[in-house]
Amino acid sequence: MANVALIGASGDAGSRILAELSDRGHQVTAIARNADRIASLPGVTPRQGDANDRQGLGALLEGHDAVISAVPFTASDVRTLVGAVRDAGVTRYLVVGGAGSLEVAPGEKVIDQPGFPEAYKPEASAGGEFLDFLRGVADLDWTFLSPSAEFVPGARTGTFRLGQDTLLTHEGGSSISFEDYAVAMVDELETPRHVRQRFTVGY
């Protein structure tokens, strides 16, 4: 059982990760701008916090075994988040990543493919910059988990594939449910296999 701080605990991915952590018996400090939106679950302590307030966030993160951040890249800053984790003295840092920085072929990223939706480009670009920054961080045991292209509500099947930097595809597309993504994230928390690496999950 780990003592985990989860930033962005009320969002689409964060709420599923929170449920998975609770179901597995972890103790969670669930952080969101509006703590009233955090689900009431066993082992969960809701706390109000701002991902852009380094000092306040760092104080909330102190004393935890690991930090998971599930906040939009366009609504946060990697230096602030990493700084808060460092300030708190936590060394394990897991990040809900994006699919845009994955490759479809060597040197060819998803974000650069024809037809990539313009509306998603700011978030995808910011996610790539976040990952690039992490790759220069040597004092934290960070992990960046990218979902597949379609990241949507669905079932918790516990059946999926893992990859590294290449988009996982299946007949009909590339997808992972929030629920199965959460399984992969908590698996990585419990049994680290991708320290200072990005990996991906998909069907």
C-alpha cells in the first residue's frame, strides 16, 4: 500500500485513477481546484489545490511515496509541477501523458500527421514539450504514460497492450478506455517498469 498524492483527481483520467487507487487499498490525497468534485471513496482525502501554485502544491505533496499528475498540459507548467514535487521531497512522479508525441513511424509523430485535429494541437504540443522537459530530469524517478489516440470512457477490462514510443493500433483504430488506462497507471506505480521513460497503453 502506497501513500499517493493525485493532482487533478476530479478529471476524466484522474477520477478513474483515483477509483483504481482506492480499490487497490492505497491511501490517496486527492487534489483538485474544486475539492467538492472529488469522489468520496475509501482511503481518499480530498484537498483543494492549484497545479500552478508551486509553494501551496509542494506543501500538499509532502510526506507521500509518489505523486501522479493528471492535469491538462495547457493548464499547467512542467517547471511548476516538477518544482513542487522536488520541494516536497518526493522522488516518484507519474504523469498522465498524451498521444500526440507518439510516433506512427520512426521520426513521424501523431501530431504531425495529416488530419490531426487543429483543436487538439495546443494540448498535444504542450504534452510533447512536457515530455521533452522530463527527459532532462535525472533527480526524479518519473514516468510518462501516453494513452492511445482515442482516450474515452469505457469498461475496465484489465486486458490491453503496452508499448514504448510508437502508437498502438488495432483493427478499427487506436483506443484505450479511461478505466483501463488507470489500471496500467496503478500497475506502474505498484511495480515500476518504466522509470525515466515514456510508455503507452492501448488495445
